[in-house]
Amino acid sequence: MTATSSTPSTAAHKRPNYVMIWLYLFVLTVAEVALAFELPLSRNVKLLLLLFLAVWKALLVALFFMHLKFERWRLRLIFIIPLPLAAILITAVIMEKVF
Amino acid sequence: MTHATQTLDQMRPPYPAEPGSGVYSSKLGMWVFLASDVMFFTALIGSYIILRFGAPGEWAKPGAVLNVPLTAVNTFLLICSSVAMVKAYAAIQDGKKYFLRPVPGKTLRDGGLKFWLLVTILCGAAFVSVQVVEYIKLVGHGFTPAGYREGSLLAEHAAADAAKYGAAVAGLYGSSFFTMTGFHGFHVTCGVISMTYLYITKVLPEKYSPQDYRGIEVIGLYWHFVDLVWIILFTIVYLI
Amino acid sequence: MTSVAHAQPHAHGGGDAHHAPMSFWRKYIFSTDHKIIGIQFLFVSLFFLLVGGILAMQIRWQLGFPAKPMPGGGLLPETMVSDGHILPEYYVQLVSMHGTFMVFFAIMPLLVGVYANFLIPLKIGAHDMAFPRINMWSFWAALLAGLIMTASFFVPNGPIRSGWTNYVPLAARPDLSGVTVGQMLWCISIVVLGLSSVMGSLNYITTIINHRAPGMTWFRMPLSVWALFITAILGVLALPVLQGAAIMLLFDNVLGTHFFDPAAGGQALLWQHLFWFFGHPEVYILILPAMGMVSDIIANGSRKPIFGYHSMVFAIIGIAFLGWIVWGHHMFMSGMNPTLGSTFMVSTLLIAVPSAVKVFNWMGTMWRGNLRFHVPMMNAIGFVSMFTIGGLSGIYMAATPVDIPLHDTQFIVAHIHYVLFGGSLFALFAAMTYWYPKMFGKMMSERLGKVHFWLTFVFYNMTFFPMHIIGMGGQMRRIYDPTIYNFLKPQQPLNEFISYSAFALFAVQFLFAFNFLWSLKFGKKAPQNPWDDNGLEWSLPNPAPHGNWEKVPNVYRGPYEFSAPEAGDKDYLPQYTKLPTDRDPVPAPVPAGH
């Protein structure tokens, strides 16, 4: 059945190489564990790096496995909107406690 | 078949309507549900971050109480199941409803929807099983939602080395660990059950086609989300 | 006008011609029809409204006449009432459960469970919701949650004692509160209710985005639908936070966790932050649908388009957006960081602006309109005036220095009830009367409706206005006996006055209940469009049939074309009426095979 004339829900795109993404995820996980246990970095640096790696992995899953990279902005917005709310809650309460 | 034409024709309700989101209803509904699930985990994970930030004492060191190598393997299992899920999705996009089919000139046979979804389910079930075993071991050692059980092995260790075991805030440690990973595990279990149900009622009788594989895409989104949450959890619970 | 007659879209007809005949159970009990589900929510919620009212009567007896034995007190067990006197332990349970039932099981389901379900598909031109079965589950989950909550009255030690807000440590420590199973049940009930709410909101959002009839563009949707849409977004994002918090509270109670236990490093304030991060969007969930429906009714009653339609939409969005960053104004007295307090003060003052825009726009709509004072219009105008008072008291409380003496006094209680009763409940009286013909095919008695409105309006103000005064005089909230304080004794006559007014107010509601129930059988048969309204729902017979339309109507204009010159001798021009100058909208292509 061919598509009718309305705009497709996602842009026509080349299918991502899922095996490559899987490899990236594997390497990043190993990097995280190594970083947490082996590397003699200061605690705060470790924290930042680990968070960075975690977010990278999460983005890989979100953008490629969940196809957000290829969806229109309206759909991406649905997933994005809770994030600032979460940030507001956590930041405000931490600031509050620090007082 | 490219992404562009997938399930396009199934996007509309079966009557004339405004163009709307350009995405079929069950997919839109699942994304909205995932947004709500983000808020649910925000409450749990956010509380963990807040409690840890404001904790009156040092948290236990990574690996002191929890089995990081085992969980790293478990994380890998979940990532594999996520890949298997997306391979299943790609398979049905290409119309591969079968289990395995030999490919001329290659030793490895080509997996279809039935194969890849089964792999997803098995890896997911394995993840939950490993977590259950982990929980049993932890409780056996004395790690409970309330902290280190009195008289247990962990309590002894904590008394000997308060800094390494975060003795001052063991209660918070236990509370946050079991609640966050427990509810994540609950989400994984629901996913495994749903996928099994779909497998039996729709995948085996080959009800999905390249023209309509909405169920696979929608459950796939849920499954990837669960994986995504675990990626965050693994880092901030086990490695920090 | 012939063009009006031609344009009548066909109803789905006596028939469920497409479906096999359904059993009674599938048609009325386990129905997936959004209209039936809406009506199910209606009856269940009205029941819980009554329960909440009965709890309130006991509260008012105790506050008005602390020394006197309560009539009927003998019926209650010794753990609650002793010698006819309400025990202090029972009194705090009364206030806690009155709030819980009213917020979660009366007002929220009445506004959202009933009207989102009933109105959305009808007003946007859809056959049903996007996910009819999930819709059905949403109702049964809400009912289950209500039953669990009610069960807490019948367990050892009874229901919660820590206020509907369940502040810790009281709510987390059975040894402090005396409540054991009751607290667990509250938490479990809320988690189940949250599920119901999220499932419902999912449906409303998806249906409104994807299932609008051809020509029903975003800015042709009635304000009731806009409000319900934005409310659903608030619900989908806020309820899960409460679910998480309730789970943590449950675990503190039963699993020995320490989330909120300061002795183990937990944070008591964490509960307040989580609760109010949910709680503030929740109160906007409780008012926005009311505002939306009132907009529709006021435009209808004024025979004029709503003044400033676009600004009304942006005001709803503005309120919803700002509602996420004001939660701290419930916590000014909690000991939180004063700098943070200031930011909450600013954002709270800001949120008054879009609300005020709406009030001015309602007034602008009525200005020089051809006013029809039907019962829904009267209740809607009552809403506007009472909500304004509630909003003004809100400005007082938004200013932190002013809130410091007012917090947790009856002033707050007055504010809550002005917005929830004066606001939401009056809007509900309007909505229930307005859409009654669509639901049941009959009209409610106009005369009884007017008597009910006036009596309610008078007794309501007599009940709640003086609370501002005694609150400023220092009477605390949730207090068992104000007369134990010498400085409060001079205000006791006002407390009595309030109680008498409250009893009268409660009694008057039986007029509404009678009107509602009696008209089901004996009410005048409703004409198809009794209010001369423009919405799509009025193109269907009353009550609307299963599946709504055979073929969804085309939409040619906005929802408020009252007194439009194009309409000829009629002063309304429905959205679905095709004039000779109108072109048919181009729908999105329908897939082959359907």
C-alpha cells in the first residue's frame, strides 16, 4: 500500500546502524565502570564525567532506538517538556536544603 | 521499506479528521504516557538526589554494598534486549515475519520479528531474574529498605568501617535503592508481560505486517524508555 | 433558514447498526462509550460530594458548638463520638477526609472525569475517545480508589489524621498519629487514582490532537475543550509526582524506609515540596475546566462571542505554565530559604495576571450583550464574582509578609472555598444544568434551578465570607475547639453564624439533588438545541446516540458566532452549519479499506 499525499510522520531517513549503536553503548558502559573504579580522579570530576557518559548513552537510546532524531519537533517536545520541570523541582529543593 | 512510509496509512482514525499530530494515536498516547513516567521517576530519582545532596553523612562507597560487576552484566543484558527490540522493529518494517531464515552465502541465518522479539523478552526476563537474585542476596547480607539490619553481616562491616559503608545514612541508602530499582524492575516486568502477550496473540499468528506494525513500535518505545531509565539509574545508584 | 436545516449532520441513528446488539452489562456498566463513562463518573462523584458535605456538617457542628452534643452523634462509634461529643482524634480525621474526598473524589472527577469524557468527543466532532477501553479502565480505577479511601473509615484507628496534605512527620509515624491502616489506604488510593487520572488525561490529549473533525482547527475549538486539554497536560505531568511521593510515604509507614525521617537523615520538608509541586498544578486542574465551561456558557448567555478568544487561550496556557513555579507559596511558613520564598512570591503574584485577563474578558463578553439569565448563566456569573473574591484573597497570601500571619488560619480556608466552591462548584452547577439535556434528554426545572442558585449564593457567602474575618482574627485551621484560646472567644459568635449558614447551605443542596433526580424521569423533554448554542454537540439528538455521528460533521467557523449578521434572523450560527459562502474543509486522507 503506497503512501497517500499527506506528510509522513517521520522524515524519510536511512535506517541507523543499530549494531554500531549497540557497540557504542557497550563501550560507554565499560568506560563508566572503569572510570568509577579504576581512574584516580577527584570525586567531583568523576561525578561530572559519569553523568556525561550516562546522558550520552541515554541520548543514543532516545535519538536512535526511539527514533526521536527522525521525528518532528512536536513529538520531541512531548518528551522534552517534563525535563525542565524535573530540573526545577530538584534544583529548588536542593537550594532550599542548603539554606 | 523506509521509515517514511511505515504505518502512514494507519495514522488516521478511520474517518475524516484534521491532520493533528501526524502521528498515529497509539504512538502519540505512548509518548504522552512516557512523559508521565518521566515525572514519576523524577519524584523517586529526584528525591534520591535531594536526599543524597543534603545527607548529614557520607554515602557508602560504590561497590561496597552492591555487586557492581553483576549489575554491569545485567545492564549489558538490558541494552542487548533494547537492541533486539529495535531489530525486531526493523524486521517487521522489512516484512520479516518469520523466526529465522537461511541467507544464501552466509553462515548466520537472518532473524525475523519472531526471533528478535523473543530475544528481547528473554533478555528482559533475565534482567528481572538477576535483579531478584540480587535483592535476595542483599537482604540476606542485611541490606534492607530500612538500612542495615541489626546483627547482619553488613551491620558488622559498617560498624568496622563506617566511612566505606556509609553507616550514618544507611537508612537513606536502603530506602532510595530499593524504591528506585524496585519500581524500575516493576516497569521491566510489565514490559515483559506485555511483550509476551503481544508475542502470543499477534506475533506468532503473524498479525503484524509492514503496513501495520503499530503494536511493535509502541511497545518498543516503552521498552527503550525502561532501558533509558536504567542507564541513568545504573550510573547514579551503582557507580557514584 | 434553509441553510441551517440542510446542514444538520446525520446522527448515528437508532442504531448501533454497525455493532451487534450489546448486553445491558456491556452497554451501561462496562461501557467504552465516553458519554456513559462520563455519566458513571457523574453519579459516583456526586455521591462523594455528598459524603464530603456530611463530613463538613460535622466539622461545622464542632466549630460552632464545641460544648454541645451533636445530633445523631450516638450513631457513630465510641472511637469517634463520645457522649455525643466529637472526639479530637475524630475531628482531625473529619477535616483530613473532607479535604481528601472533596478534592480527589468530588471536584476533580466532576470537572475532568465527567466533562472531559462527556464533552471532548462531542465538541470536537469525534465518534469517541482515542482509546475507549483505557477510558473504561480509568473510570473503574477511580471508583476502586474511592472505595479504598472510603474503606479507611472502617479500619482500626480509622482514616488519616494529618490533613489532606499529610505533612510528615505526623503522617509517616503511626506512633505519633495513631493511624495505622488508614494511612496506608490513603497512599494506595492515591496511587490508584493517579493511574486513573493519567489514563484519562492520555485519552483527552490524544483525542484532541488527533481526532478533531475536518475544519475544527485549534483556534476554532471551544474554550471548554482548550481548558480540558491544558488540564489534561497538567494532570499527566503532576499526578505521577504525587504517586511517587505517596509511595515513599507508604514505604516510610510500612517498610521502615526513612525518606522523611530527619533522625535518619531524611527530610521532612521533602514531602512538602513533592506534595505541593503536585498540589499547585492540581488546583489549576480544579479550576481551569470550570473556567472553560463558564466561558462557553457566558458567551451563550450574552448572545455575543467571547471577548478576546485568543487571549483567553493564552491565559489558560499562561496559568498552566506559571502554575509549575509557584508551589512554594504553600510553604512560606515552613522555614524554607527566604530567597527562594521571594521568587515564589513574585511568580505567584504574576499568575494573577492571566486569571485577571480572564475575568475582564468574561465581563467584556457580557457587556452590552443580549443577556439571557438562564440557570447556567446565573451560576456562571456567580462563578465569576466568587472566583474574583477568591483570587483577590490569593493576592494577599501571595505576599509573603502578609501570608506569615495568615498561613494556616481560616483565611486560607476562606480562600480555598471561594475558589473551589464559589468557583468550581458554581461552574459545575452551571455545567450540570447546561449539558443535562445532552446527557439525559430532559431539561432540569428552571424555577427550582433559580431558587437553588439564589439560596446557595446567599448562604454560601454567609458561610465563607466571615471566615476571612475570623482568620485574620487568628483562628487556626484544623483546630478542634477555638474557645480554648481567650483571644478567639470574642469570635465564637461568628463561628456559630458560619455554622448555621453552613447547615442551611447544605440543606439547600437537596433542592439541586431533587431537581437533578426528579428531572431524569419527569423533566420536560429537551428540544435538540435548548440553549440556542453553536457547539457541535447540539447537532445531535438528546441524549446523544452511541458513536455520536454517522459521519462526523464539517466545521465551518469558530464556536462563538452569536448575533452574527450572516445568521439572518437567528442570533446564533452553529459551527457545523454550512452557509452558501462556506467551502468544505479538506480533511486528512482516510486510509483505504475503512
